[in-house]
Amino acid sequence: MVKDTRVECMDKMELWEKCIAFHGHRCGGLAIGYKAALLAIELLCVSFSTDEEIVCVAENDACGTDAIQVILGCSVGKGNLLFRMRGKQAFSFFDRRSGNSARLVLRGRPRMETKEESFKWLFEREPSELFDVKEVGFALPEPARILQSISCECCGEITAENMIRLQEGKKVCLDCYQPYSRFNI
């Protein structure tokens, strides 16, 4: 197995600058994702995912996910950045090759007066100081599937087959589908 060493060879500050360039500005949220990605690299012995080798399930859709995309190559388009919305600064990482996984949960931190103080505090900490490392409580998501495209018989728009509903004998997209329930009282 040939290991991709782009992350290992790159200076951490160079990685941080790439994260800022991708995200558009530096902020505490971006720093959280940056530190989570660095800790995942250390714990799982992984590097940049060129396909779906590394999977991240984020429990938020905040700034930190941009750093994870840059550093670990997890993205929505490749199907290896998934969202399990819980409103937590928590990230579950899976290595499909080894079967290893870890859930990183941001620890509480002191109240700061300004965003700049909070950013400075986060950025000065080692990744292991910021996160509790836990077992992942759910199975590794299956690899992305290539699904059939179906034309909605109502609006005509092409829709992935798993998003089509049958209504009055027609295949309709979720936008055209009219849910039926006599119990929404």
C-alpha cells in the first residue's frame, strides 16, 4: 500500500494557510476543524483521501468542516463528508482501509471576552488538549452509490432514484410530492 504523504510533508502552518484560503478568513470554527483533522491524522495514521478512503461524519455544518475538506480530502461531492446534524462540535473519522475510527468531541473551554481571544486560545492548544476521543456509536457509512436518474412526471426535472416518490401512479420528485397524513392535527 502506497501512503499519500501530502499531509505529512506539508508544514502545519502551510496547511493552516490553505484552510484560510479555502474558507475565506480565519476564525475559531476553522481552527476547531483544523485541530480535529490534525488529531485524526495522528490517531488513525491517515493522510489526504484521494477517493473515499477516509470518511468524516460531522455533527455540525460549521466552519470547521472546511478545514477537514482541505486537510483530509473529505468532501460532500466525493461522498466522504457526511452530516449527522446534532449541533455539536464533534467529528467521527473512519479509515476504510484499516477499519479504525474515532469520534472527536470538542471539550468545554473558558469564556472569552472577544472572538480574537477565543481564536488565540484554540489555536495555541495542541489538538489532544481540545478534544475528547470517543468510540464512534454508529456504523461506517457505505460508500457513495451511483444512482439512476428519473424524470419527475410532474415538473420534468431529473432526480436521483432514491428521492422519487410514487403518487397517484406517477413518479414525482420531493418538491412535487404532496405528503398524505390524516393525523397532522
